[in-house]
Amino acid sequence: MVFVKVAAVSDIPIGKMLGVKAKGKAILIANIGGKLHAMADTCTHASCGLSRGEIEGAVVTCPCHGSRFDVRDGKVLEGPAKLPARVFDVKVDGKSILVNV
């Protein structure tokens, strides 16, 4: 496993998300109730940046066509997307957020 630092814990308050790049991959980091989750920051329907959308609870809505994904497991909750988003392992090291890419 290769964990890469992507942000500081203070960059993502509870209930918020942040789009980052790591090793050439676009990744969305979300803070859900104090637990950090990471998934691909690209909608599987039309490749829009999910971090430009809205987050409510653990659900992110794509800004392009309204697909909804659960950030905890990448599952599609509402289409038009049909394929889940890839998820990544996350860990906190001190004040840093690291993602396995």
C-alpha cells in the first residue's frame, strides 16, 4: 500500500468535502461525522467533478446530471450513473490526511 498525504485534517470540517489530486488521481475526501472517507472525484456517468457538487450527510450529488453517491462506499444511490465510484483507504497521521492510491 502506498499512502500519500493529500490534505490537513483542518482542511475538511465535519460535513464538508474537498477535491484533491494524488499520484495523478482526482480524489474526493469527505468528513462524515468526524470520520474521513475517500472516493474518486469523478462521476461514473459523465466524468464530472463530484467535489463541485453538494454533500448532505454521506451523500454527494453530481453537479452535472444529479447522480447521487454514498461517499462511504461509492455506491450509486440515484442515477443516471450506474457504476459505483472507486473508494480509497484513508488514515490520519498526526494532522495529515493520507490516502492509499
